[in-house]
Amino acid sequence: MGKLDSPMGKLDSSKILTRLRIVYLKLNYNSRGYLRIFRIVFDRLGKTNAAQAAAAMAFYAFFSLFPLLLVLIVIASFWLDNEIAFQKVASLATQILPFAQNMIETNLREMIGLRGASGSIGIIGYIWSSSSFFTALSRNLNTTAQNAPKRNFFQNRAIALVIVILMIVFFGLALVSSTLVNVLPQFGTLWDMINIQESVLWTYLSKIIPILASFLFFVMLYRFVPGKKSRMKSVLITSAFTTLGWETSSRIFTWMVSEGFIRYEAIYGSIGTLLALLFWIYLICYITIIGAHLCTVLEERSNRQEVLNAAKKIS
């Protein structure tokens, strides 16, 4: 008979489990219940096959990426020179996917050379193609929401098209603001006579604004895309978590690729960069799904708290 099968072994294991339970309860209390929340989130990730959902989203995202970039280039070329429009869109893409800059720029140039001029029909086709990812995103976010009504294909596609159109609008606003920023140095300098774009303030703003834009995107995503709206507090917490997850994972993954810790080309050869891009898209999709489950669990906790508060008032 082994030691664990003996009464003493069972007693020791029960003591260990009891101590671990006490440690868990203390940590959960000190974290104001967030440890339990994340335990529930990761438990649901396994039960709902979140890894497979993220893989499916990454598949759609890859096929939606270049049509979306082409839409942005076509729209921007109505106001800007074609080369400037290309550079603006390529710069936006490499901010999100910094390690795939060369591949994105090369493929975009080839696609632009092949497509020639695009009319209204071509733009509509690009918008429809680029909405495939957001259709999958809408479906997955709605699935994780608490008691959300089910949507059919056309409802999810309509939401996806709205998201694409909003992204085009925001990109247009970004172009306008970028133009204004480039003109600002002609009108004056700061109090220390330093050019605005060379000031410390501008250095910090250039780093904070993209993060703030990502945060606002997730606020809109978690607030309006699911069929059932969540409280703004839950949405803000979830958006902050997802933004932090995107930024942290992006910096770590880019660093690992640049330092040679991840070398897809050593195994897959010339398609190594492509597979690195696919894995990165999968990673950010998985983080987004984690955020959706987090928002749902936070809503459930708020609902329970409301019931307890109502019960206390009645008693």
C-alpha cells in the first residue's frame, strides 16, 4: 500500500488542500473577488472551446485583413496622393502588426498593381470581404454574453458592416487630425520655443493616443456588439484589461521575433512570416474572447450584488 493510500497520506493531502483553499480565499479577499472572477473566466474558456473560436476568428481575420487595408487606401486616395495614402495605411497596419511590416507593404503594393483603379463596385466588394472577420467576432461576442438573444447570419453581417464603416470613418478622422498636426508647427511653438512635434509632451502623446484609441474601440465593441448590453463599469474594466493584454502581448511577441527567440522561418522557410502573422492574429483574438467572458462574469457578479442589496432592504 502506497503512502498516499494510507490514512496518514490521506490526512496529509487533505491538510494540503485545506491550506491551499485558505490561501486562495485570502488572495481572493485581498483582490476583492477578482481572483475568483478570473478562475471562472478561464474555466469557461475551456468549456466553450475558446481556443477553437479564436482559431476560426484568426482564419477570417487573415482573409479580411488585406481587403480592409485596400478599402482604406482607396478611400484615402480620394483626398491624398496615392503614395501618401499607401504610406498612411501601411503605417496604421504596422502599428498593429509591427513584425510583419515588410510582408504587408510588399503584398499591398502587388495587390494595388494588380487591381488597377477601383470603382464603387470594387469598394463595395472590398467592404463585404473585409467584414467576414467582424461577422465571426460579432457571433462569438454575442455567444459569451449573458442571456443574449441569438442572431442569424444576416444580423451578424449587418453589425460587421457597421463596424467596418465606423473604422473607415475613424480612419478618415485620423487622417484629418494627422494633417492638422503637420500644419501646427507653422503657427507657433511651445513656451520654451521648441517645435511642438519635438517636445516631450508630443512624445508622450504619440504613445498614449494609439493606446487610448484601442481602449475606446474595445469600449464600443463590448458595449454595443453583444445582444445584451453590459454595465459601463464592466465594459470599462474589460476594455482596460483587453487593451493591456493587446499592448503587452504585442511588445513581448515583437521582441521575441526580433531577438530570434521565435524563428518560424527556420521550420517553415519562406512562409515563416506569414505563419507568425497568423499566430499573432490568433493570440489577439483569444485575448478579445477572454475579455468577452470577463465582461459576462463581471455582469453576473453585479447582478448578484443587486439581488443581495435588494434582499437586505426588504429584510
